[in-house]
Amino acid sequence: MIAAAPDLERIVKREHGNPHSVLGAHEYDGGIVVRALRPAAQAVTVHAGDKTVELEQVHPGGVFEGIVPKAVMPLDYELEVDYPDGNVFTLRDPYAFAPTFGELDLHLAGEGRHERLYERLGAHIIEHQGTHGTAFAVWAPNAKAVSVVGDFNSWDGRLHQMRSLGSTGIWELFLPDVGDGCNYKYEILTQQGELRLKADPYAFKAELPPKTASVVYRSTHEWSDDQWAKARGETVPLPAPTRKPGI
């Protein structure tokens, strides 16, 4: 699959509702085409097992693309990103991962009947497809596009654009190797073209004021109220109140 020019333009402008359909790995002509958005990079290389492929820049906004020959999906690969200042980063591609939301979660959320939505929205440290990282999800039904920004991407909204999960209004992205203690926010592109930074209403932790970022956090607290909870469940219910005559 070679991406059409309008799709590349929407990716660069952060206006694409489904960046996973353009970025990441896709079957193409007996191999796999890998596409990455890395603005300001001078080179991007794919390492997939014993195969190494240097990607070609196909859009001046920083889209790189190349074909890994005779490869099959799912492709296990890493991106090596080389910048002009000499910095080189090797990373797992967030666009190589399937959604972290299941169909039942989406169905219940869409009907407003999901009773444990706090376990799905927000930032959750998980293992996904054998990789440790953080699953980000936010409800932004009126957004044109949403990115997650934070310490892990220099607060650059171009790098981690989220995927829209249809009519539910939920946006989602799994970031490998992002873990406990990372500060983050959501960068929301409104229908009017304005960019707004928002803290996460489902965050488990936040920076101390006057700072306002949300913080990726997994509690290690161990509850010790098992006996109390058991006793509470065995408590004989109080009788129903009696009504006095004349009242």
C-alpha cells in the first residue's frame, strides 16, 4: 500500500483521524511497506530481524517510507531515527500495535453503560502484544484530531497522533516503553483549527500546582480491609423504618 498524497498531507498537518492506516507497517507487493513520521530527522532506518532498510523521505513534512522485501505481517521491527545534531534514537513504532480497546468496551461506552470506564480511559501501564508500555485513551467527541504529548516526545504533537475509535468519540494510542512517572497531556485539534492542551480527566496522578500536567502512574498500594469488607457483607440489614400514626 503506497499512501496517497492527501493522506500524507493530513498526517503532516495532524488532521488524520486514523493515522494507523497510513503510518506503521502494511502489506505491499510481496513485502511490507513501513511508513513513519519523524519531522526534522535526516534519516530513518527499519531494523526487522536480519533485514535493515533505510527509508526514503516522501514528504517534506517528515514522512519516511520504505519496503522490507519478502517480509510478512505481523512485522516485528524497530525504527532507528538519526537527527542532524548527532542524536540517534532506536524505538518501537506505536503504529505497529492494534487498538487496546475491545469491541465490548466500545459498545458499552457508546451506549453510556460502561460501569468501569475508568479502567479503559486515561493512561494505563500494560503489556500489549508482548511489549510493555502505556495505553492512552481520551473521550473527545468533538475533536478533529488528538495527539498525546509529554516528556517522551518533547511535547511535540506531530509524533504521537491518536486513532479515532469511530462514533464513540474515543481516541486511543499505545506507546511502547513509556512508563511510570512520565508527564503528559492531550493536544486537541478543534473543528475550528485551534490546538488546545488538556490534562487527562481520568489521570491517576497530576503534577503539583502551579504545574498542570497529568502523570502516568500505577498504584502499588496494598489494601488491607478484607476482613472489614467480609464482616460488612455479613452484617444483618437494619429493619425497615416504621411509620408513626398520623404521619
